[in-house]
Amino acid sequence: MNQVVTEPAISVTGVRRVFGKGRKQVVALDDVDLSVADGEFVSLIGPSGCGKSTLLRLVADLDSPTAGTLEVFGKPARRARLDQDYGIAFQQAGLLPWRTVAGNVELPLKLHGVESATRKGRVAELLELVGLADFAKNHPDQLSGGMQQRVAIARALAESPRLLLMDEPFGALDEITRERMQNELVRICAETGAAVLFVTHSIPEAVFLSDRVVVMSPRPGRITGVVDVRADGLAGAHDRTERARDQEGFFRAVADVRSLLHGTPVPTVAVDGLEK
Amino acid sequence: MVTVDPVAPRETRPRLPVADVRWSTVLAPVAVGVLFVLGWEALVDRADIKPFILPAPSAIWDQVTANRDSIVSGARVTGSNALWGMLGGTLLGVVGAAVAGTFRFVDQMAAPVVAALAVIPIVALAPVLYSMFGAAVNSGRIIVAGISVAVPVYLNTLRGIRQVRAVHRDLMAAYAAKPLQVIRTVTLPTATPYVFTGLRIASSLAVISALIAEYFGGPIGGLGKSITSSAASSNYPLAWAYVTGAIVLGLLFYVVTLLAELWFSRHQPAP
Amino acid sequence: MAQLWDRLRAVVLGVLGVAAVVAVWDLYKSFGPAEGVLVGDTRVLPRTTELAMPHSWQMLQRLGEPVTSLPDAPDAVRAVWDASMFSLGLAAKGWVIGVVVGLLLALAMSAFRIVESALLPWVILSQTVPLIAIAPLVRRWGSELHIGSHIWSSEDSVAVIAAYLAFFPVAVGALRGLKSPDKTHVELMRAYGVGWWRTLLTLRVPSSVPYLLPALRLAAASAVIGAVVAEVSIGLKGGLGRMVIDYAVAASGDPAKPWAPIFGAVAIGLVAAGAIGLLGLVLRPFRLTGVSR
């Protein structure tokens, strides 16, 4: 019996991105290969300048590579963007301040011609999902940072994308709110089954949320190694609960990621260090 | 850094261009105004100043009450010219800035033309406009008001268009939004507060320009005509009465624009 | 190198823009209806007759011809140049006075909240007063003033009226600038035990430069406009204001003539604004806002 192999959500091959010319050029990404399976949660982590946000923007087709290819669900990144195959959330929530919460969440639906009744229903669903149903008529300036990010996530999910791209969405929040948002995100991803590419600079966040953590290093930006969190003993990202943060596997994975970040990879079953 | 979610959303109130409004904020200028008028009256009285230099406030007020209808009808003419000029000028300024903001070459081509328009004295333009459009119609006056509005609106709108945040531009790109959608969804709302800043400046300019254009001819009616004719017949208190009408008209335009600005900026983040 | 190309491109496009406007003018003049375009009672597009609307080359041509039919009348260009320089000089004087007054006002308003609340509305209101009402006032009060051995002249009146238009953008712009420093910076100064005056010099004045420069430029343009309008109101001979009136009278026989002072006014207005722009180049470091991209 042939097993149907679903194509990967993201497939990055030999990607290189150079900014500037001549002596002042910056190699943001050098020879990067990455693959994210359908439904998988993958984090990109690394210090400033390692190219993680650049890589995310290349996948989103908000930027073009100098060399290499990027495919989303088997299509070129540009086609995937035009076909609206992904949802995106930025570090600044990027809500439009003159629109209400509901107005912001329905924005992609409105832009793509979904009719009014369907839109209203979907918006109500999404606000329920992120727990902001009572704030539909408020404006962003009346919400706290955490709430704004939840709206941004609801908006990213509006068209039920099979892929979510998230660029440090919790970066501007304090630790307590962050952990709460992480719990919410795990729940939402389990419910929707979407694949996620998540950029962060927090090790515990990356480990808690992901199936795999991709560690990057700067100058030039490249992938140092990958930690498979599942192999460290945690459940798959879709089955994770809040208590994962107290489990042994969590700490093992955090240590693994840290060792890769510091350039001293410890050879464990979970770590696939690509550099000597 | 943001703290834990509050239970209820924060209340935001519409923001005034003034830092905060207290009794002193309102009383102080009123006090200054009252002192000024009293001082003026006393000065004219004691220094026995002739009316052709400076009429007393009381004399001016007498003329205002005596000629109220005439002042109002004059204000209506000048005001309507200023209003039409403002509408036309705003439309021209906003559309022009939208095009210039989208196509850089248009911006660079328009730059010297706009700069020249910004420095033309209305006094110089009025005579040629009257010969071009004829002295029997209000067109010349409306155009003058229009130009004085279009320039600040254009410049401020252009600035506003350039303030679109990168994250919003990225969002529109991620949604594969068409150019017209981008303008309607993001560019115009971002630029709106700047448009209003331009309008606020332009509102009283429109009135002054329409007024000055009336000195040079054109159809009868309008405060400017009344000012010049009463000054010519040496009835200076009356002339000043019309001037008062002009000031009130200018103030009216300014306040209405200010109120519109406040209403439209209800939910804008602080600049 | 790329910068040079950019500058060149801007200049070329600017010239093209002016050329485009001139082209539209002449095309309309050649092909537009003689009575213009009327919407109801109002004419929305101008008449295109010989007397109403001259061609652009006719305007240029007129500049080369003598001003009047008198034997030793100068060329229009010469006359416009002389009048322009005269008006520019008065505008410059007015600008200086306006800037000084504006800055002093802004300083007072930024120092004391109550002064700002009391004066700012009147400063704004001052600009709604038509200049024609102020002209006789200025002339009379000027003659009362005795500064040394200087006798008040009409020129001085014009300069003061020009200053009346110029002080407003400076006062408003300087006030915004002086109030613009971040709260963090102000608190830093306090933590260093720096007094009001030093804070003013070290923090507020430098941070007000980005607001002051456009205000000074606007003030320069306003001073020019004010000078020209004032010359008309005061009745001063020798400047562009007088020229506008004189040439306007001749318009019915000589349609290109009234355009000459317009070109002169535009020219000196641009020169005035450009001169301030140069000042902006000098003050470049103060225009950096510290926002990283």
C-alpha cells in the first residue's frame, strides 16, 4: 500500500541573500537548506544578524533571494503569496489603528472579496478562538500589547492557511504574558493543524512551541544545527500541554539548543549539528 | 514593555492639539483679549487718536451692530468663494499628492511648480486672473483661494503618504493586495491626519486669499470690497467693522476644520 | 556617483515639469474655446482671446521690450529686476524682524505654560487680520517711534508688515521644536542638575532645528509675499507691489505686461526660500533624529 507523501510545507534549497554591493555588502544568508513538513512546527533561533527574519521574509516572498529556491507547498514562493497559501504575523502587531478589532481580523477576507455574511461569521469564530469575542468593537489603541498580538494571530488565521509565518510575534511582551500567549498558540495550532515557521530569540519559547528548533549563526547567516525536540522526550507540538515546561525532556532540549547557540554542540540523539 | 492584560480595555479620549485643557487654558487667552480691548479703548480715548488711524472698539462695535446684515451678506460671498476654493484646492492637493506619492517622477516634476505656486503673492495673481476669467464672475477669487489651499494640502498629504509604516506595507504585500486596495486600506488612512494639518493651515488662508482677491475687482459683494469702499469714503470704523467680520469668518473656517480634524483622528496613535 | 545621478535626474524632471505646465498652457491657449468653459454662471476654464490669455512666448518676448512707450523707458526685464531687488531687500528686513519676534515669543511660550495658553490663540488669530487693515496703523505708529536719528519711512512700514506675516510660522515652529525633546532627554538633564537656561542651549535649541528650518523657509516666502502686499497697501513706489498695480491698469491693451511682476515675485520667493535651504545644509547634524532603521 503506497503511503501518500504530502509535499513539504516549506522547501528551502541553497538559498543565499546578499545585501549591498562591493565592499559594503552583507551576506545575510549563505547556502541555507531547510524543510518544514506539512503540519510541523519549526522555530528559527539565533543571535541578531543571523538571518532568521530574512529567511522568513524570503519564504513569505517579501524579499527575493540572491541565489537558491524557496517553495511553499511545491509552488514557488511568489506563486504561494499570490495564491495566499500562508498567514503572517509580525513582531509589531501591525494592526491598522483606524479599524476596530473585528475590522482588522476581517481585513484579508475583505481584500480577497469574501462576502459580508461569510466574513462576519468567520470573524466571530476567530475572535472566539483567541478569546477576544468581547472586544470586537474596540480599537487597537484600547488594547494591551498581548491582546493586540492575539488579534494579529486571529487575522493571520483568517483564511485558514495551511502555513503560518510568525516573526517574533511575542518579542515585545513581558515574560508572563509571553508564556500565556505560547499556551494559546499551541492550542490554536493543534486545532487548526497548520504548519508553522516561527522566528524567536528565546530558547524556552522555541523549545516549548516546536517540533524542531533550527539554530542559526551570523556573519554569514547559516544554519548551525537542528534540535529535534521530540527526540528529547517531549510530545509532538500538537499534543503538547502547559506542563511540558516542567518536563525533563524540555530541559534537555533547552540545553541542546543552548549548546548549539554557543557553538559547542553536544552530540546527542536529538542534535544534528551541521558544522564541525 | 507591556504588562499583564487588564480586564477591561483602556479608555481613550479624542486628543486635542493642546497639551491638556484646564480652566487656565481657556481663561488666559480670554483675559488677554479683554485686557487688549480695554487698553485699546482707553488709548484711543486718552491719546485722542483720530479714527483714520485707529478707531475705538466702541465705535467699531456700533458699526458692527448697525451694519450686521451687510457684514453677514458680505461674509457669505467671501465665505462661499473661500469654501469653493477650499474644496477644489483640497481635492487637487490630495489627488496630486496621491499621484506624486505613488510615482516618484511625478513628485520630482511637480516640485518646482509647487514651489513657485507657494511663493506667488495673491496680489500679483489677481489682476491676470480677472482678465483671464472676466471680472463678472467669481472664478478668479475661487482660484486664488484654491491655490492657497492646494499647496499646503499637497505638501502635508505627501508627507503623510510617506509615513506609511513598513509593517503595514509588508502586510499589504503578504496579502497580495492590488495597488488601489493598498491606497484605500493603508495609505489614505495613514495620511488623513496630515491632510487635516494641511487643511487647518489652509482654512484661514483661503479666507484671506479670497478677501485680498476682492480688492482688485470682480463682481460686487464680499467683505474685501466693502472694506476698500468704506476705507475709500473715510468711514474707518465701518471698514474695521468689516475687518471684524473677516476675522470672525477666518476663525469660523479654522474652528470647523479643527473640529473635523479631531473627529477624524479619534483613534490615531499619538504621533 | 549614484547621488550625482539622482540630483541630475531631479533637476531634469523638474525642468520637464515646468515645461509640461507651459505646454498645457499654450495648447489650451491655442485650442481652447474663446470664451472659456462655463459651468452655469461660473467660468471654470479661462478665456483664450488675445487680450485675456497671452502665450508663454509672448510673455517672454514682452520681458525684452521696453516698459512704456516713453523714449528712455527701460526693458521690462530691467524694470522687474530693479523692483524685485527692492522688494527682496524689504522682505529680508521683514524676515529678520519676524524671526526675532517669533523666536522670542516661542521662548516665552515654551518657558511658561500660562503664556502659551494666553498668547498662542492670539498668535493664530493674528493671521486672520487682512493686511490692508494694519497698513495705516503701522505707518502712523511707526512715525511715532524714534530710534536714534532714524526717521520712519514707508519702507520701514513695509518691512514691519512683512514681519507680521513672517513671525507666525517661526513662532509656531519654534514652539513645537522647543517642546519636542523626549521626556527621557529632559529627565536626563534634570538628573545632571542642569538648569533651565543650560537645558535650553544644550537640548531644546538643537532638537528644535528640524522644526525651525521649515518654519524659517516658510517665513522667508511669507516675508516676500507680505512685502509685496504691503507695498500695495502702503502705496510704496519702487517695488513689485506698485508694479503689479501699474501694469494691471495697462492689462487691457497689453496682456503680457502684468505677467512680468509675477515672474519677478516667484523668482525672489524661490531665492528667499532657497537661501534658507542652504542654511539647512549647514545645520545637518542637528536634523538627525536618532531613529535607526
